[in-house]
Amino acid sequence: MRFNTISFLSDYGLDDEFVGVVHSVIRGISPDVKVIDIGHNVAPHDTRAGGLVLARSVPYMAPGVALAVVDPGVGSSRKGVAVEVADGGAFLIGPDNGLLAPAVAMVGGATSAVVLDNPEYQLVREDPETGAAASPSTFDGRDVFAPAAAHLCNGVPLDELGTAIEATQLMPGLLPVAQTDDDGSIRAEVLWIDRFGNAQLNLEPEDIVGWSNTVTVETRSPDGRTATRSATRVAAFAHIGAGAIGLLVDSAGLLALAVDRGSAARDVGLSEGDEVTLRPGDDTAARAVSSPVALRPTRERPKENPL
């Protein structure tokens, strides 16, 4: 099967030439392939964050190959892998360090996998003294992963790229699971804070079915201090009142704390990985007291006043 799309995610940033070089290597091997940049601002070496970005993105990626590189172990004994999903309908390529695991699970699991160890489909450097293959590169995105992605798009069979391994041998992703306490409260974790300051939690809407519209949110700082705020369950950012905290379903289908046109992370004091405890609040306490206001017409301006 041939593909015409590679979706590319990394922690390379855009200050150096790394992203452009990967694009160029792919272009040289498979000129008709379109590379879509999912993003390159994953925090350096943060495989957990990269895995979450990939998992959020993969349901919406065009059919083809997902190339993900967040690789603090580059050049070490960690394996580079290509993973087949959907019975050959798509592939994921990258380091076997847990980065790919959440996305693989999101699309139903791996159907086969190989270790990328066939130098015929890599950019192999030669030792200038011996002429033999040089020691492992510190740029596997260029030398191993990009060529593999491009060759797959050209129709090279997966098993030609390297040695087959059982999918169960792939490194699992380590993502936190929320816990429900005896009192009905839920201890969750902040998975991600986007550039707007919305704080995504490892909770789904089903986890709080039957709860009141008001939710008590307790946060714990690294030094052990706790703070408690009330949040209102809403359907959109614009439904969050001024100065209030909202709890809504974000674009990934998870619950997130948000502020309308502001930063929940800043206002609540949250960072990725922080613990957040949610418990049902009291809706009656959140009802605002209103007073009728009568609007009276203003006096007619003097006719001689031109303004």
C-alpha cells in the first residue's frame, strides 16, 4: 500500500534546521508525499507530553504515516520502531520509549511492528577511517525515522524495514489514571495546559455523570498547601461568568478547567502533573441574588445643543 501523507510531530522546535532537514530527507525519497506538521514545540525530551499530543491528534490525521520524534535516548540501546495499525491502514514511526503507545491504543492497538534495523532504508554514514557504518547517529529523525516513513509511503513492505517483533514487546505509555475516593470525590491530574491556559484533566464527562452543575475544585501545591475553588459546568467558554472558573469538555473529549478569555492555569495556580480533587458542589450556594432594575429614558437634550 502506498500513502501520500506523513504527519510529523517532534520536540525539535523551529529555531534550528532539524525540522527542515527531516522534510528534505522525506522529499528526496518520496517527492510526492505531503508532510503535515502536527507541531514541534513539545517540551524537549518530554515523551509523556509528546505521547498525549500524538494521541489527541491521531484520530484526525489523514491516512498515512505518523512520524513522531521525542527521543531523549537517541543513540542508545533504545529501539526505533515502525508500528502497523488498522491492519496496514496506517503506520506510526518513532522511538520505542512510550511515545507512540497512547496513539496506538487510541486507534485500536498494533497489528504488527518491526525494529528499524535494516541499513538499506536508512541514511548510513561511513566511518572515514574504516569505510564501515559509523556509530549510531544522534539525529535518528533524519537518518532512521524519516527514511522509513518515506519508504513506507513509496510502498516498501513493513517487514523489509527491519526485524519483526511482537506488538506486546513495545514500550507502554505511562499515563495517570484518576481515582475515586470513598467520599465520592475524584483525584485527577492535569494532563496538559494549552497556550490559552486551559487545564485538561484525565477525566471524561462520564466520570461525573449525575453531579451538580457546581463542582468544588481542590488543588495541591508542591509544598503541600491546598486551595479550594468552585467551578461551574458549562458547554462553552462564553458561558463562564466573569471571574469564574468553568469545567467543560475540551476538543479531545476530556474535562478541562477554563476561564473565559483568560488562563485557568494562572488563576487557579496549576501546572502539568498537578493533582486536582473534584467533588460535587452545592448548586444553591452558586445562585446569584438578582434585583430588578428599571430603565428610565434620559431627558431630551436641548435642541440648541449640537452634540
